[in-house]
Amino acid sequence: MIRHLAILASVIVLTAVPAKAANASETITRFEAQAGQSSELVIASVTDLAFMRPLIAAFQRTNPGVSVSYIEDTSNSLDANVSRACADRSFLADLVISSSIAQQVRLVNGGCAREIGSPVLSNLPDWAQWRGELVGLTYEPAVMVYNKAAFSENGPPRSRFDLIDLMRQSGVLNGRIATYDIEDSGVGYLFAFQDSTEASTWGRLIEGFGRNNVATFCCSSEVIDRVADGRAHIGYNVLGSYALSRAENDPRIGVTLPNDYTLVLARAGYIPREARNALAARAFLELALSPQGRAILDGETRLLTPLSGPDTLARLSGDEETAFRPIPLSPALLVSLDRAKRARFLSQWRNSVTPPLP
């Protein structure tokens, strides 16, 4: 089934047409209807198109009269655009999907979404949905990616404690650690903030980053690229979906799920209040959580689903002992967006990770 869907995706993508973006950070791709067009579904997302293509292909297979326009943007830019559309009561998209779930919760709590109204929500764990309006579609761990050649003798760090010990060894990881720029990346900021509340190691971790001249980037793919070619030996808090998918085809990199604990993110979707095609948006969400959608997300994309639980992730990673800690979709996430708390947290990050020159 998965192979068939992959082949179908490659056929459908031949009809994808680039469209003019509203700003420099956006990429818009239009997938033409496979039959006489009856409607259009507009999806705004931060997910790389390569990961969404199989799901779009499956959706158009069962909805051949629906064209799909896919708007790919960075998390902070997407949040600014959908927030503006909500305030102006204007249309931006029929479905919004983002890994920056704190921003998603804020938008839903602010009245920017409509009730999904689908029975599939009853199958989800409580932590993966909020108010019947926001639904978690994926099950993505925050992992450490490592360059296999760099750790061929002693093996990679398996926990934050191991990483801290390595950073204390003079020169071993100096200039060889990569992670998110948490001021630029919504998901990077979320992972860092969650780490600060979950881990007793947080202070020592970011101090070690500073001493070892950590390099920061906007996106998982940039961190993984740097680890693959050896410029970095460790990539910290990288989205596991991207890392596991890449590791299957790139023998230079390995993936570790920290065994002290592993944060798990549910990339979340909601239907905006001003959606023009809410029926198609709901059908897309239902597909993602259906057996067919789960086969795609658990299979070739490695995005996984909340319905898969930790068992699939443990099998893929080969790690049976990791303590998975899903981040609930709840108002508790809004604490990380409080302006004063955010300013203090970023100030702590800057002072530790990028200390001023003497």
C-alpha cells in the first residue's frame, strides 16, 4: 500500500505548479485537480513539502475534483500571517498545520478556529487535541543527531548527562554542536523552553553550549546537513521525523533518543474561522488519522501519529528504554509565549549560549 501511494505521489507531483508567494519566506505549490475541478483546498504549513506530498496524493486520490494549494512558510512568519488574517477576519487558508504548537493553542484560544466536528477526534489521546478545534497529527520526538564517523570509537552520547560530560572535555566538541536558533524557530524555542522546565540539566547544558561555541540554525534540515558532512558532530533537539527519515538514506548520520527523557511533539492542525472549504479541510484531517493516513505517516514520512503511540517510535529507533514525554496541547503552553517570560528566557539563552566577548 505504502509503495503504491509513493508511486501515486510521484505522478501527482508532476501536476504541481509553483505559484507566486506573498513574502520571501513562503513557497506556494499548487496541485491541480485530477478530475474536473469542483473546489480548492488551501493548506498553510511549516512542514517541508516532501513530507506532505504522499498525504496530498492520497487525499486527491479520494477527492479527485479538489485542487490543493500548499503554502510552506517558517513558523514565526506563518504565525504572523494567520494572526493577521484572524484579526482582519480575512481568508488565508482552509487548514493550518504547524509544529509551533504554543502559537497554535494561542490562535485557537483567541477564537481563530472553528470546531472540527469529526468522530475521529474521539480516538486521540487527550494530550493530542484541544477544545475539539486543534488536533495533533504527528508523534515527533526531539532527538540528538550525530556524525557516525566522529563517534566510531566510543559511541555517541545517549543522554543529556552524557552530552554535558562530553562538552566538559576540552576541545572535543568545540564548534561541533548545532541546534535551533530559538529566536528564529518556533519549534526550537518550544523545545528549549520545555527542556528548561523538564530537565535539572538545563543550566549546565546551555552553559556547555556557550563554552563550545554552538552553531544555531532556523531549521532541522540545516542542522542535519551540518552533522552529515562533519562540520558538526552533534545536532541537539532536532525533529525526529526529519532525522529518522534522513538517517535511513544517509549512512553518515545516526539518531539518538535521549534516555533521560525524550520530548514528543504533535504537529497540530486547525480549521480557521474564515475557511472557505472547511469540508475539504476536515476530510484532510480525517485522512491523516485514518488507517490509510497512519500507514503514510508511520511509514515513508516517519512523521508517525499520536495513534501509533511510543511503540512504533521505539521500534524505529531500536531504543526500548526511552521515557517519552508528549507535550500536551493545552493552555499551559501559553506560558512560553508570555512576553516577559519569553524576554527573560531569551536573555538567559543569549547570555549563556552567545556570551559577550571579553
